[in-house]
Amino acid sequence: MTSTILFLSPLLKASGNYSTIKRIRSHLESDTFVCMEWDTADISDDNEFLMKLQGYSVDFIVALHAYKAGRYLSEKVPVPCILIFGGTDVNECYTDVDKLKIMTRAVEVARYVISFSPQMMDRALQIWPDLDRSKAVIIKQGIQTKASSLNLRNFLVEQGHMSSLEAEKAFLFLFVGSIRRVKDPLYLVNMMAGWHEKNKDIFYVMIGPKQDEEYFISFERAIYGKSGIIYLGEMDIRDVHACMRDSDALVNSSESEGMAHVILESMDLGTPVLARRNNGNEALIQHGISGFLFSSPEEFKEVAETLIQNGEIQRKVTIAAKEQIQKEHLPETEREAYLKIINNLNQ
């Protein structure tokens, strides 16, 4: 008998949540489950959610983000729910008393709560020490990358951002992330612009959708006229993967992370990662082994210069990162874990 699964999540395209839901959905649909997706941004409150739910035959709900999706989960929801922690929920939202109350309700009603790493689950257990351990499950994200035929250097030349000679010599640092405060896309901009002034081979390419209108205005003002800073806006995910593949290093400057999808994708594509220290990034990266961590723009530049000057370090880091992906982040392992949970609920 076919079961219907509702995925409830923020679904901003090009976001990690979007990629995660699409990937888990593909795992489950391949096993004859019928799947549907609702964007939390399209639902005003839990009453609207319950009314809408009555119009569909849903057997299970998979909700991603304890606040943004969890606010619609309560004892009134008539079907079993699986709650997946997103990152900002356990790193940021819990500090707000009202949000914490909503998330606590969601955690209590969920039949299973899932985190992407042991560190994220430890964080959740600190927030909810009475959480039933039998329903707490760690499932690391499986990674699938599909790069398009786009060539980043050629694209930058075609778009007028640099000359062919500059593109040939350039060392390209790439930022990928939605343009919002928690991703802190401006964290390295001034340092990068200053570095470019002294070394014209250094470029900072930024890709990501506008998510916060007010912040985006300040972002545009801050990068306007900055030499060496190139913002390409939002791009198709396959083109993003191509840009990752063609860059010399991926940069993650987020204030906090759950398990950054773009870091895992870069590791899979063979591009070195330089990531700002936070709980999520430190759980993914072994400094100097599978990538590099930094705590300030100055430390970033120091680490980046070492990477540029030492090809052997680049090679060792990318090999170790790829091995980590193949060992810990296989889509098949992720698929089996979610199928097991759904089958447990089906019994």
C-alpha cells in the first residue's frame, strides 16, 4: 500500500533546506512513496495548516527546522511527524523565549527528531535535556553534485568582470549562500578588496539569492565599487556546482551553521574549503586535514596565503575531504536511514 509523505520546510531555492528536502524526497519516492512539499512561507499559522491538511490524504509529515516548520506541529496534527533540526533553530532560535516554546512543543510531539551530526544532537540535548533518547537519531547528509557545463572563468570574462588574461591568472575564492545576516557575506569583503588592491590575482566571487530585503540593500551598498568583489546573484544549482568545481577555494563565513551543504558539495567536487569557526563547521572540518578554519579576517588571509603558496597542501586537503564524503556522506546510507524510520512508523 502506497503512503503519502508531506515535506514541510522553508523552500527558498538555492538554500541548504531546499537541497536537503529535494534529496530526501528523491530517496523516498524511489521506493514508491508519494511525496508532496509545502513551503512554510506559504502558511500563515497552524490553523491554516490544519485546515489545508484536511484536504489531503497524508500519512507522515517530515518537517525541517524546529521553528520555521515546527510551529505547525502540535497535538492537533493527526499524523505522525518526523522533525529534522536545520541549524539556526538549535544555534539561534532557542535564545528567543517564544520561539523556544514553539520548538519545545514540536520536539515533544515528533515521533523522531533527527540531526545531521552528533554535535548538533548534543546541542539539542542541552536545550531539551528531557528529550527521549530513543527517538533521537543522527543521519548525516548524503551528498550528490551535478555540475553543468558552465566554465566559471569564461563566464566571468563574458559578463565583463575580468579580462581573459586576468581570468587565466586569477585565484578565485567563492562564497555560496543566501544573502542574509546569519551567513555574514560581508565578513571578508573589506579584507578581500584590500588584498585585491595589493595582489590583482585575488578575486572574491559571491553567489546567492536575496532573502532578507533590508539586509540585501546594505549588502549591495557595501560591495558597490569594491575592486576584486564580484556578486553573481542567484544561479541554478548545477551552475553553482560548476562554479565550485572551477574555483580555487570555497569560503564559508557564516556566524552559525548546522551542517553546511555547500561545504560538503565543495569537498565532493575537489575544491578546498576555508570556513569560519562555529559549531557546525568545526564538526565537519579537521583544520589542516580536510579543510581550514579561521576566526577572523586576518586569520583567513594567513591560512589562504598558505593554501595559495603550497600546492601539496591543496592536494592533501582535497583528497582527505573527498575520502570523508565517500565514507560519511553517501546518499545510499542516508536513504536507508530515512527508509528505516518511515518503516518503523508504518508498523
